[in-house]
Amino acid sequence: MSDYPKVVEFHEEGPREGFQIEKRSYPLEQRARFVEALADTGLKQIQVGSFVSPKAVPTMADTPELFDMIRRRDDVRYTGLWLNEKGFQRALQTPGCDMEGKLIFYTTDTFCKMNNNCTVAENRDAQGKWAQLYLDNDVPLDKAYILTAFGCNFEGDVPQDRVLDNVRYLVDLCADLNVPMPAIYLADTVGWGNPEAIRRMIGAVRELVPDARIGTHLHDTRGVGAGNVLAALQMGVSLFDSSVAGLGGCPFSKASDVQGAGNICTEDMAFMCEEMGIDTGLDLEALLAAAAMAEEIIGRPLTGKLMHYGMPARRAA
Amino acid sequence: MSDYPKVVEFHEEGPREGFQIEKRSYPLEQRARFVEALADTGLKQIQVGSFVSPKAVPTMADTPELFDMIRRRDDVRYTGLWLNEKGFQRALQTPGCDMEGKLIFYTTDTFCKMNNNCTVAENRDAQGKWAQLYLDNDVPLDKAYILTAFGCNFEGDVPQDRVLDNVRYLVDLCADLNVPMPAIYLADTVGWGNPEAIRRMIGAVRELVPDARIGTHLHDTRGVGAGNVLAALQMGVSLFDSSVAGLGGCPFSKASDVQGAGNICTEDMAFMCEEMGIDTGLDLEALLAAAAMAEEIIGRPLTGKLMHYGMPARRAA
């Protein structure tokens, strides 16, 4: 019936997704304690913040100070996000930021032009330069994201070949640079995915690169997130980006920027996996405590469900 | 990979689930217009209200008046819920209430005693009397629910045979009475289900009664609802109870009565089906309008997601 992985890994995006989207800033101290709480749940990777222009995203201006304040665990990677070389250099110069080489591919010119002022093809060539930059700085090439892999608010449904063209480029690039293939992350950036689309797209990518590790970056924009995760699990996906408490969403307003709408919720999806017998390595009670902390910091109800109802009470044997 | 049905049917429980759980009552007129809006979405069946003790559930005391006020469509069934013979008689005497014969089975003595002051076995025997009562009153035996089929807050995980024993009883009962088997609804009454448990339980029931139509009554208590619906679809389930806007939940408080926690959301799940190419017969835009109406009546944000983000904007061809 399915090809479930035995073990899956959730990479936590809550600290960046959650606080970046907010209009106000939150005290450094609170955010550092929140990251520390997350690090105590068994999560192996936590995206702490963005190295983006402080002018564009004032809430992330203090990312280097945040890294500095966190009491680190040795078994957790604390990562950051950058969108240009300046941000990359800031990350490199930030002690405590675990450098993770990421490439970003697009599927539609309209969305790519909005974000990068270039076409899909031009952005693809730029990724070659990024890969070289990582190589030059001893940063391992860990992940390649393909954004809006399941649909785009500007150009609608995305043909499979738009995704596969990026994968083909990546294969050639890795061969040229003689580096191992990074994990390929299919991102449902604006919440268009459905379980069948996910099954088909992952199947097509798998056929092209059978040995590549595949991950997903899914949003629960339209309430289908758990179905999409299940479909990905059934295709053997073992890497998931997620946000504790569903941080990052703006659930109860017609947000003009729907890109921000709700990552899949770490503890709800980890609960689903664990109940299905798939090992996440996570301590769900500790995750629920971190989710409660997020809700307290943000100061309004968050969209996670398990955090509001708790674990099923199994009778002691 | 799967055995998806081509067509699925959602039975709407929002009007009862949504308003019954609330502490205050809402004007009859508003609730009647809400049911009418739902009836214009393509839904074939809507549970309008409960015929339960007005003392126990004051918000449902005016159910007969509500039925009377609704402008009916011929292609929709307007049903009600009863829990005892007095309620059944009230329903029978309510013009406009489409009578639907339902049996209710339990899986754990503790939960059954709480609800009915009897054991699982005693309740089972009582269902024989209910079936006879329906027969005597020309009420078709439409559905047999098996409550807490996936877990119980009091007794924990539910062994498969607890569910199958009820199915076996039902088979014998229908043979004895010489009536067709009703649809069998597996209910995740307190939100314990996960996709694997659902796959296994439905598989076991299907093996026992290959020709029976199987439905599910699922709650999204712990954020796994869409995954559970997908698992049910993959097992060929084509009948789903659901609530528009996710009505019935009490999402942001540690409800003492978690039974009330969030039915799966009609429009989100219908969206998932339609995107997967499964026909629901529903007008999603009309459903979104009904969901918005529910939110306005209740007067606080509801948990549906599609209603807050809208349909993906596909570019005109």
C-alpha cells in the first residue's frame, strides 16, 4: 500500500516564520529561550532567523544577537536564511550560525520576477554561482528548493516539466562541481498542493533521480496539509519543513500576502507520524510545551490543534 | 496505489454540531437562513438540529420551529438527531424532518455507561429494538454508527474485534429483520484516529462485509483530519460527515468535553477531493459563502482554512 519511511526528520522553521511575519518585534531574550525550548524536543535543525535587509524586515534585524544569546546544544543545527550575498556574508560572520548551503529554484517567471527581478532561467544560472560560492566558503550544499512546485498564484497550475527542468539542471550542476546531490525540497509555497499532485510530482522527481533524498516544504493554507504530508510519506519522503504551533500563519484575516499562510504544524504532524508508527525522534510533550511558549510570546491563539487538546490519554497498561 | 471513489458525499452536521455546543442560543431566523444557504451548495443531506431534552440542551429546544421555518428544497434531506424514544417521537411529529433510521454502537463499556448507563452488550441489544421501532414506523434503516472506533478517552486504544463484533451483530440483525444493510459509519468520536489505524479498521470491516457501504465521522481534534480523510478515500470510503467552517469545535480552549472538538471541515475536505479529481457535487464558492455566514452568526473566527484564504486563483485559459 505504501512506502512509508521508518524515520522522518522535521526541520523547524517556527522561530523565523513565526516572528518574521509579525508586525512587532519580540524581546531577544524570549526568542532565545524559545529556540532553546525547541532544541530540547529532539529537533535536529532549527531555523533561528533571517539575514535579510533590516530595512525590509525590521523584526529580523537582530538575528546575529539572537544567535549569540542562544545556549547551544551540540546535537542541534541552528541555521539562518539569506536571500542575497550580503545576507550570506552576514551569516558566515555570525558565530553559532550553522551554515547550510541552499539553492532556490522557481517554476514561473512571474513569481520569480517578483521575488528576484529575473526569469526562471536567469535564476537557475544564478544558482550555479551560489553553488560555487558555497564551495569556495566550505559550506556544504545541503538542500535545493523548488518553489511553487504545485501551483502559483500568478500563473496557476505548474506543469511537471517546470519542476523537472530544475532537477535536471541540478543534476548537471552537481556533476560539474563534483559535489553530492543535495536533498531536493518541493515547496508548496502558496498552498496549492493536494495529495494526488504531490504523489505525481514526487513520483516524477523520484523517477528522474532515484537516489536523491526528497523533502517537502508544505503550508496548510487550505486545510489539506495533513493529507499532503500523508501523501508525501506514502512516497517515501522523510524530510519535512514545519513550524511548531503552526507559526507563520495569519489564519483569520484575508492576508494580502498569502505566502505567509501557515506552515504545517510540527507537533501535529509529528503526532500523526508517531501514531502511524513512524519514528520522528521527537518528544511530543516537550514540543507541546514549546508550542505553548510560542502562543504566550505571540499573545494570541495559534493554529496548532494538538497543543489545544493534548495527547490522547492512554490508560496505563 | 489507491482505490479512490469517483464520487463522494458529504453529510453536513454544522447546524447541529455548531450551535448545540454553544452556550448561547441564536435567533431561529438566522439559523433557518443558514440551513437554506447550505442547501444551495449541492449538499444532499443536512442535519438541522437535535430532538434532545430541552432541559439538557436548551440551545436545541426550538428544533421543531427551526424545521418549520426552513424553505425546503426537494433534492435535499433535512434530518435531525435523537438519542431516545421520546426524541424519536418528536422528530416523527415534526413536519419537514426527513426521518433517517440510525443505530448507534459502542466499543467501550466506560464510554457507553457514561452516555447510556448500560454496557456495550446491553446497548447492542437495544439497537435491535431501535431497528424494530424504525421498521414499525416505516423509517428506513440508513446508517449504523460505531462510536469511538479508533480510541476512547477512558479505555484507550480500541481492539479491532470490538468494532467487528458490532458489525457481526448488525449483519445478523439485518438478516433477522430482512432489511438491507445500512451504511456503516466508523466514528472517531474523540479524535484518536490516524491514517494507518483508519486503513486497518476499514480494511477489516470491508473484509467482513465486502458489499456494505462505509462512511466515516471524523473529528480534526489533533490536526490529522485531512490525513484521515485521505486514508479513508484510499480505502474507497465515499460517505463523510462534516461541518462547514469546522463548526462544532472549540479550538482555543482546553475544553473539558473534547467530544465537541472540531468535525472535519466540509469545504476544506471537499476542496481536497475536487483538487484530486474526486467529484463531490458541491459548489465550493457557495460553501465558502455559507461558511462566512456561520462565522458571522457565531461571531468569532472559525477553524475552516479555505474560507480564510479562498480558492487558488487559476489564470483563465
